[in-house]
Amino acid sequence: MRRQGFTLVELAIVLVIIGIIMGAVLKGQELIFNAKVKRLQNQIKEMQAAFYSYYDRYGYYPGDDPTASSRWSGASDGDGDGLVEGGYCSASNEESCILWSHLRYANIISGDPTDTTPSSMVPHHIFGGQLDMFTGTYTVGGQTRSGLWITLRHLEAQAAEALDRAIDDGKCTTGSMARYAGDNCGTNGTYPSSGYLDVWINF
């Protein structure tokens, strides 16, 4: 009985089909990644707009508003000094945590304004980490800047690099967006090829 194997032509066709499938999968992953980076850009813009919409409406920054409790029963007040203090939201009485309650009481962003648990009251960005907002003077990437800060915790290094290229100078250690913590940057401000970073963006 004769055994018949595959011909070279048949093997070539199979390899071509596998190549096409692999190419489609990789292209699909690239499209998904790019869409998530674009969504991240929009999240940052939305949060910046929410911050200043509150200020425009009430005359105080969210979190710093000393009149919030007179407007909404149960709301916590800020100290009204023109700063949203606290850095990362880690305690419910910090202005950087109260900020999220104020934005929710004002119906500017969605969520429960009575939530006082930092891990759940802080929104998450599209890549899964927490997104914080506060003001002040901080040194990030070797540069000292003041103003509004939007920070992205636990952001994939590749996503951080793509975002930096889209909104800033593409460097991990310079510009208005830079690494604050997490995996170290490479020489000449290059982003690590893998890992996670905390990045801060100044406005």
C-alpha cells in the first residue's frame, strides 16, 4: 500500500494561509491597542474639562470648594485655598479624594458621590490603573512644574510611550508628561520595552 504525503505546493498553501491568519491577528491586536490609547487621550481631555467645568460653575476647584456642603447634603468641604491638595487619593478626607465626590454631586461625571473609599471613588483609565487629579508644585522627570496634574497609575510602558508621542515629546523623562514611578526609563529618555509606570501630566 502506497503512502501519500503532502506535496510542496500543498505545504506552501498551508503556510500562506497560516501567515495570513497570523497577520490578521497581529493587525487586530494593533488596532485594539491604538483604539485604547486614543480612548486614554479622550479620558484625559474629559477629566480636564470636568475639572474646569466645575470651576466655571461654582468658582472653586472641585475638592477645594468650601461651600459644597451648603449645596449638597453630606458633601465634604475643601479649604478654599485655591489648591487641590493631597496628591494621590489615599484618604477620604484629602482634597484629591473629595474632588471626585464634588464632580459626582455636580453630575459632571458618573458615580456615587457618597462613596468615601479611595480605591473605588477614584476612576480607572482604560488600561486598568487609577486616574488621579490634583494641583500643586511637583518635580517630575527632573522638572519642577505647577498647575493641574492628571496622573495615570500602573500604565503599561508601551501605552505610556504611545500616549507621550501623541500628546507630548515622546520622552519618558522630559516634557509635560513624564514618568513619576514604576519601571525605570532608558538612556536618552526612552521608555522601557515592558513593565508598568506611573505617569504624571501637567496642564
